[in-house]
Amino acid sequence: MSQFWKPGAEKPRLLDDEEGGVVFLSSSLSSASSIGYGYASIEKQRQRLPVYKYRTAILYLVETHATTIIVGETGSGKTTQIPQYLKEAGWADGGRVIACTQPRRLAVQAVASRVAEEMGVKVGEEVGYTIRFEDFTNKDLTAIKFLTDGVLLREMMDDPLLTKYSVIMVDEAHERSISTDILLGLLKKIQRRRSDLRLIISSATIEAKSMSAFFHARKGRRGLEGVELVPRLEPAILSVEGRGFNVQIHYVEEPVSDYVQAAVSTVLLIHDKEPPGDILVFLTGQDDIDATIQLLTEEARTSKKNSSGLIILPLYSGLSRAEQEQVFSPTPRGKRKVVISTNIAETSLTLEGIVYVVDSGFSKQRFYNPISDIENLVVAPISKASARQRAGRAGRVRPGKCYRLYTEEYFVKEMPAEGIPEMQRSNLVSCVIQLKALGIDNILGFDWPASPPPEAMIRALEVLYSLGVLDDDAKLTSPTGFQVAEIPLEPMISKMILSSNELGCSEEIITVSAVLSIQSIWVSGRGAQKELDEAKLRFAAAEGDHVTFLNIYKGFLQSGKSSHWCHKNFINYHAMKKVIEIREQLRRIAQRIGIVMKSCESDMQVVRKAVTAGFFANACYLEAYSQSGMYKTVRGSQEVYIHPSSVLFRVNPKWVIYHSLVSTDRQYLRNVISIDPSWLLEVAPHFYQQQRLNPIH
């Protein structure tokens, strides 16, 4: 292993640039050696990755700096290779663990599988991963652990200094999720107590200088003779080149009115006119993706062109392992793969064989208005940084083409340069309770990479106070606050679970909570909307979607957990299996914090009351004399409508509570249940004033 830099060896050739970054000057020996592992083909693949020639520099910088910032294009190999370099250099010796965080669960699983394959081990042994409700690690064996940012935050509740980790690599930091920003702020605090901990902040597009300034809080320490001590506190910055080929960019001449139809037409045009090569289409979410697959399949079938060679696959979070493997498996000879993806394929995952990219120019993003207290999942324009990342996916294996479904003028003049960090556009209730559980009391004074809006923080504190999670001094209440923090779900669901204990319906509410943790239990996109609607009617409960979920769960168990039963009823079999797994874990957590498991049998009123206890802030009433089914939110008087996917669509009860909002042409309520408005005053007298509700009774 002599090609890996070790302490005491001569340092690699590095050059400090005039702005304080670090540029690695590759020596002629940098990639000449090879390693005799016995699986040469994989080792040769590793050596061909752009990051390989930087391995010595990376190890030197990690040894000599507390924080190393690595900027490298997607596909440079930084995510899969750097943890392996660290292990090979001894950072996992003595039972220590190397952690690598990802913002998305799908990326955690995919990267762990790839690294385990490269190392010739099984996932769950030397290489493991942990995501919410799924732990594939071995406390005695695991040396490299992939996990989501959120899971690492939860680990801090038991081990505030993360003592088992020698190096923590925060990957895809440019995505700036809430969990990533909280994690960066907490890791900066941990570094003050643990000089032995090394941080690697890795990203495709990150503003390296601003991240360096965030971590460079103090001047470097110097010894008695003025020699700087190791590790240096000033972060090192290393730029790793990609291996991209040239990508031709094509724009539309006029703005498109329907990006789904435009994407389908573009894919068929590429398939008809362009040489072999896989196609990656960027859309906004599962609904768009399912609609596109359905439309593309139909048009390909009716088209006279040779479309039999198309393999059309979805890519979004929530796919089963088998569906993921289809996306990553090599394309059969004579076929062309079309992957229809969310922005997860922008940077988190590398798909081999992509030559053509179709970019809708949109993604789904959360936006929160603290004044109306409404958080929406909206289809919003992407940034120039995202557009460049998307185009870059086409140049991985050979020169490629990117078809942008927007005009060049829009890209140049109107598209924002960077996206807004999630922290600055989201509901912060979950964020605040996480920090409180970790002992951070001065939330507004916390050291954030990007400060959240004070109004959103204040509103989050107000909601948590109304939930009984915080006391008058904004500290976690005992036992409610600590119990809510212990459950790895959004605080409103956690409070719903706690309330079910008093109401005697914990078995039912645990089931509902498990279903709400899954993206969707319905199968869509088969071109059979009428049959899907009929299937929903078979399970539909007058009380609403939450009770409907209970009917489906009961039917699934009675069928013997049958995949045939699921197929017949348009229910996602893999999602239902996941519901059962999550339910078992939630049951164990609930029992650990003192909840007695009890069924209410057929008394659905107590189930509705428990939902109200958690989600009282999401109450709406039917607007008097409304012909269109318009509701108003009690807080903020926003106009909203029940989503067509709900069993209460067109039923229009007088009062409802919703789980989430999604915006398209209107603001739609998803996962809706009918309630009695008097329950709102029972469960949240501080949140709702009497006069707000009286006129509506």
C-alpha cells in the first residue's frame, strides 16, 4: 500500500493558491502503481476514476487539516473511493468507523452496495448502511458506514460527540438540506471538543470559499516556537477534476406549455434520430414520472417508428431494491434505456451509459410561509447550477447532448444562479425539536451555514409549545417532549402516537403512522385510472384516508400478505411490505417509551381524535355555499381543495384535517380525515381561540 500517503512520509506536491485554496499537482507516479487484490477488473475501474490520482493528496490533507473541502464533479469517484482510501490508510483501525453521509436514502443504499462490491464484501459487514427504519451494519465488523444526514443527527442523541467515528464525510453538501445544515453546525461544535475528528465536506458545486469561512472559526494554533500544530484549523480546499466529455446543449425556440408531453416527444425524437445511448429525463416527482412512462409507452406502441428497443424505467425515492437494480444494471445490447428521474440523478447517483439528457427545467421543492403557516410542495424552476449538473450527466461515457425544455434566453436572463437552502424555505418544527433534543437551547443563536428566517423559527416554537413538546421556557417537556423527540418521525405524527395511548387506539395509529411514512401505497401509471378509482372505493372509509389505510392494511394481512391481492387492488406490494417493517419498528419504539399497545377495534372516532391531537394546526373548513369544494385553512384563511387522490374528494365534509399540501394549479390537501371542530379546542386551546371556531359550528 505504499502509494498511500502515511504520516511521516514526504508530503505530496501541493500548491497553495493566492485565495487560500489548495491545488494538487499530480506527480508522474500518481497513477502508475496497481494493487494486487485479486479482482483486477474492479481495481482497474477504480484506477480509471478521476479521483484516483488525488488519493495521496486527499490523505495528506485529511491527516494535516481538521476539515477538508473537496469539490468534484459527479462521476469523479469521490463518494465511493474516498472512504476506501481512508480505510486503506488506517483510519478504521482499532474499531474506529469512517462515516459518509448522503441527503437521500436511495443514494445511501446504492453507494453502500457499490463500495461493498468493490471491496469484495457483503453489505452489512465491513461496509454497512443505516437509513431510517433500516440498519445494515455490524458493530464488530463495519469499518465504512453510509447513512443519511438525519440518521447521523439521531445518533448524536445517544453519543453527542460521535466518538466512534474517526472521519465523517458529508457528501453532496451543495444540496443544503435542513439536516445537512444542522449537521454542519453541530460538527463544527464537536470539532472544538475532538481534535482527533476529521471532517470531509464533499460536493459537486459547493461554494468552497464560503464553506471554508464557516469552518475557519479560529486562528491556527501554534507551538512554543511558532510552528503550527497539526491538525491545522484552516480548512483545506481540493478541486478534483471530472472526466466529462463535451455536451451539446439544445434549447427549445418557444416556451413549452406541457413539459411532460414535450419530454415524451423529445425522447421519441432522440430514439428515432440519434445513435445508440441511454436517455435520462429529469422531471419533478412520482406523479409526473408515472404519467410520462404511461404516455411514452402508449406513444411508442402506436408509433410506426422502431420503439420496441426502449426500456423505460422510473427513478425516485421509495422504489424497491429490485426496481433500483433495474436502473443501475447494464443496458442489454440492441436496447436503449430511458430513465425518468427526479433530481436524485442530478448529483447523488451516477448512471452509466447516459448519452442524452432531457431537462424539464423544474423540480419539486418545499416552500413555507410562516405568516399563513402553510408549507407547500411546489413545482419550481431549477437553478443554473442544477441545469449544469443535469447537462453534465450526458457527458460521462462519450460526447453527449442535453435537450433543455426551456429557451436559451430564459436560462441566461431569468434562471436563478443558485438554489435557496432548504433551511430558508421550510417549516422548521422538526429542525427545532432535533436541536432541543441535542441540548441546543439557544436556537436563534446557533451557528448556521445559512441563517433560517426568525419568523419561521418563532412559528415552529409556537407549534411545539401548542403540541405540549416545549414548556414556557422553550425547553423540552417531560415526558412528552422527550418522548416525541425519541420517535424518528415528524413531531406531529409523534404526538399523534402519544395521544393514541390515552385514547386506546395505539395499534391503529401506529399503522397509520407507518403508512404516512411511505411515499404512496397505491400503484399508478398503468393507464387504468377508472380501475384504480374502483379499487380505492373497495377500501374507502367515510371518515377519510387514514381510516382507509387501516382497511387496506387489514385486507393485506387477511390475504396472507399476497402480492396477487396487491396487484388486483392496485396496491404497491413492496410499499406494503415496507409498511409492515416500519410498523414493527415503531411498535418497539412506542413500547420502549411507555406506550401500551391497544386496539380500539371499530371505534374510529378515537382514531380521528388522535389524528387531530397531532395535526390540529392543519385544520380546514368547507367554505359556505362553495360549489367547487373550496376549503379555507383555519390558520391563515388560505384557499385549498381536497386532492383527487383522496377518498374524500367530492365528499366534502364540513371540517377536515390534512397531512400535507401540494401545489399545482391549486393548493391541494393530501391524506385527509373528517373531524369535529370541538376537538380542536380540546387538544389545542392555546393554538385556537374560541371566537375563530364558533361561527363555523
